[in-house]
Amino acid sequence: MTAPTLLAISHGTSSPVGAGAVATLVDAVADRLAGEAPVHAGFVDVQQPDVPTCLDGLRDGRTVIVPLLLSAGFHVHVDLREDVDAALAQGRDVTLAGALGPDPRLVDLLERRLTEAGLADGDVIVLAAAGSSDDRAVADCERMGTSLAERTGHPVSVGYIANATPRVPDVVAAVRAEHPGTRVVTASYLIAPGYFQTLAEKAGGDVTTGPLLLPDAAAPDEMVDVVVERYRTAR
């Protein structure tokens, strides 16, 4: 039986650099699955093609949608779920895989970004997440914060850039008040460069890490591993 197509669906971005970074991840997944499964890409917001358009082009055979999203929030539970249900109602064979996080391999990658940014003894970390109106996504981010604290041995507080509270600048200010004179390192829990990464960098931390996908760099093996595992589990 032919393996189902992996349809990698990212949020979409108006940043060409961010879009290029996400494309690098999709290409790396395609390389990993060469000879096993075809890989296509689409977007849940901002960019095209959207999910219905992608599925219209994949009418033959099975499709597994893998959200290139760090937490299972509104886009996964509502937008993508509705797209999948509509396709199923039309008789298509479509499966929705899980979001990328929380996952210990993403903790590995966050720790590496912190090391690259020069994390030192005594630093306090603020994990900067995109945020969501869905409490389940917020809980996912909180679990990542707990895991990062356990891994690094540093205090970690979680802040959000949009759609959830507390906001990152407020968390940074609170950490400074609680730990006067201590360096605050903002750990970017964002997939790619773009507007949200800029907001994380302007949130008041002394140092801000790069996002999980860096511009002009190969996609990290950890992220490729997670995407491939989500696909294989769902299929």
C-alpha cells in the first residue's frame, strides 16, 4: 500500500526570512522521507495555499496533516479539525497528527539555543511563547517551561507574546523585581524568525535566543525527528 502523503501545515508568516526557515524544515522532512512518503506544504493562516486548496490537489490516496505548530491550540483543535472533518465528509482519507510540542527533543533544542546565547550560572530564564486563546495550548507551554527548568537547573518563567497572559515584558519585569541584579535570558519558543521573534527581542531581557529554526541554517535534527514521528504515529 502506498504511504500517505505528509501535508506539513505551518501558521504562515509575512516574513520572507521566516517563510524560508519553515521551508527549510519541510525540505529536510522531505529528504528524510525520500522513498517512503511524498511531502507537501501548506498554511493555516497568512500564506497560501491553505488546507482546503492543498487537499483539493491531493484527492488520490491518503493524507496525514502534521501541524508545524508548537502547541495544540485554536488552529489545531478548530481550524485544522474543521478542514479535516470537511474532507472526511467528502469521502477523503485524511488524518490529523499531533502538534510538535510539548516534546523533550524541543527541550534539547531550547537548551542548545540557550547555550549558543551564552547562558551562565545565575541567569534566570523567561520562556517566550507565541500564546493562544486555547487553555490547552497554554498548558503545553507551561509544561515546556517546567521541563526546561528541570533540564537546565535555572528558574524558568513563561510569558506570552499574544492571546494569553502574562505577557513576556511583564514576566521579564517581574523576574527583575524578584531577582534584582540577575541577568534575564529570554528563551524564544518560536518556530521561525518574524514579527513575534522581534517582539520577544524587545521584551526587556538582557539576552534573547534565536528561534528554533534559524535563518540560513539547516533545520535542526530534533525538529525533523518530531515531524517525522508525528507523521508515522498518525498514519
